[in-house]
Amino acid sequence: MALPIIPALPRLLRAGRRRPRLLAAAAAALVLPLTAAPSALADTTPPTGTVVQQGGIPQVVGGGNTSATTFFTAHLPSGVQGPVSAVLKFDPRQLPALGTVQAASHLHSTCAVDDSAYRPCQWRGQGAGTSGPWDTWLRLALPSAAAAPVMTWDVTISADYLALPDDRMLTGDVQLTDATGRVVADAAATVRYHKGTRPASWTGSLYGRDAAGTLWRYGGKYYYYPQSPFWPRAKVGGGWNAYTAITPLVSTNAAGDGDMVARDKDGVLWYYRHSGVPEQPFAPRIRVGAGWNIYRTVAGTGGHLDDLINGTRSGDLVAVDRDGVMWFYRATGNPSRPFAPRVRVGAGWNAYTQIVTFGDGLLARDASGVLWSYSRNDYDTGNAPLWPRVRVGAGWNIYTALSGTWAGDDHKYPALVAVDKSGQLWFYTLSVGQIPGPRVHVGGGWNTYTALF
């Protein structure tokens, strides 16, 4: 290393022969910069470790029955103290507005660290947490563990359908911190998301009984196609002409969900619990009881909202007797005794020529052809299961049959199908309390059915 040049050095050397102390000071001036330089250039930043995502990029498929797995192996620097925490995080700018909330609610993971057992770990999005630096990010907190030279995190990821609106690659990082909050390792992480296929449970269904007593099922399509809302029909089975009334209790779907009741010619009511199998959507019937021929109309109203969320009920039932009095049968959730004793709702229901299940409520057509909607009263604990009626519109007496169904995704859009006197099927999207949009022609030949539900 070249020595620094000091302009006065020759003069100092000459003076040093006369003044030794002055020479010593000059020498010190030469030595001090050389010994001080290494200390001034030293890096005092603590060393950080490395993290590697292994096993390739996980392929997460929305609505699938499988989980993708990824692994993170960390080599920590020496001296890391206390438990090590880890978080997998993705920048919200990769997602739609408020997309971290949507994604976090529909992503599911289990995690393990080193040799521990897998356990659930929770995704969080914008607004979750308090005031941390990553609160707006889509993030997954991984389990903490005691510091070790080498640590491994295993993560499984599954997703509901439409966790994200489309296929996309998410790039982010995994970050490890020690007990003091210092980052001890940080590396890139990647997850590929595939939207997947809409589950059949997200689409409605329609059943028709023909003159021979054969029941047919029409599964709803995966998206809203008003001109062609159903897939080709599939045979359920024969013998259904034994019944004088058939009604779903709650909305049925293309996955084989939704319970139903049927009354036979002797007045015996039978309960059909859903099977969850589209090809054979109902389990063997269960006898409810006799005496139901006192009613001219029976219709399901859906279940009480809290009960349906808790999975304790399968749908309530209303029945109108020949005097026009409506009676309410609250569901018990017990297939062997599906309904509680009846409760009187009120009179005047003989004003209607047809009452059908619609969403979580009813549609009723009066003798002059005006259609009315009754929404389910989720707050009712007594004899008021329905809100006051709302007028939908006039002119509905041109139809010989009406039936509620669903259009779109996840039962978001109640819809109505109607058969006219020539057997043409018409499709209406209809929100309760709103005038329906223009009808759409589906096709002819639907007068082959003696019941549509």
C-alpha cells in the first residue's frame, strides 16, 4: 500500500535530526492512518441466512379436492437467539382492489416446522391484524420454532373456487425473524393459482315429472346462459306419479343438494333428504305422517338463516288448507321427525292459484295473474315466517306452470322458469322485490311435464 505524501515531510526530517520529539510525532502521523483504516471500513451489519423454496412452484387449483405443497429450507447465521418466526407474504398490487381480503378468506393451509405435526395456519388480508408493516399484504403466518442452524417449513395450500378472479402467478417472499424482530433470512417465494372449475353446488337445478311418472333432473350450467340455462336432462327414476304434490324445501343444486317432500294420493307426506350425488340426488324416502290431504298447497320456504349456516336445519314448510289458512312447519333438522308442530300464519291465502318456492321465500300468483313475492323472515321465532308481500307484476296467468331456480354463481341470482300453454319454457332473472328483466325463450316441449319444481 502506498504511503500518503506529506508536503512538509523533508523539512520535518531535517528538523528531526535536531528535535527527536518532532520526528516521533511525524512518524505517528504516518502510522495512525494505516492502523485506523480497517476499523473505519468494517461492516457491522449482522450476517443473514438463506432460505430456499423447494419442490417447484406449487400449483393451487381453486375448488379442487387436493392441496399443493411447498417447502422452505433455511440456513440461519450463527448466534440467532430465541424462537424464529416466519411469514409468507405477497404484495397486494398483484391482486384486484381489496383482493387480499377475498383471497385470504378462500385460501386454506396447514403448516409444519422441522419435525412437528401439521396444524392449521391462517391466511390474512387487508384490514386483518392491527398496525403491522404487512397488514395490507396477503400473508400466511408460519409456525414459530426454536432457532437451529437448519430449519424447514412445510406448507400445504388449497383454495375455494374464485379465491382469485383468474389464473395468475403470485410472487412474494418468505421472511424469518428472531426473538427481537430482526430479519435473519429472506428469500423469494412463488405460488401459481388456477381458478379451476365452478363446482356443481354453485348452480341450480330443475326437476320435471312426466306423464309416465318418471322424474328428470336438469342441472344448471356453470354460468348464466339465459337462452340455455340447463344441461340436457338426466333420469332420476320412475314411480313419481304416486304423488299429488311435490316441493323442494330449500333450493336444489346440480350437485345433488337440497331436500324435498312429496304427498301421496292417500295424504301421507314423505321426506326426501338430499344425497349429494347428482345422478341419484335423493336418499330413500322417510315417512313423515298422514293427514296432509287437508292442504291444497305445500311449499318450502328455505330455512332460518342462522340454522342453515349452522347446518342444523334442512328447510321449513308452509301449507295452505282448503279454507285459505296458511300453516307454518318449522324444520327440526332431524330427518326422522323433520318438522315441529304447525303454527297458524294467517288466512286469505286462497287468493292465490299457485304458490311456489323461490330462493329463500315464496312466489304467489293471484287469480288475476299478478305475481307477488314473499321473502323469508330470518328474524321470526313465532308465526311470521314471511315478510309482507311485494308486487312483482301482472300478466302471469299466461303460464300453466311456474318454478323457482337459480342462475349465475353460488346461488346469487334467483331465477324463475315459466311454461306457457303451448309448452314453451321461458326464463326470467328475478330479484325479490324487483320487476323481472325481459324473459328469454329456452325451448318447447315442456308441457310433457305434469310437475315442475
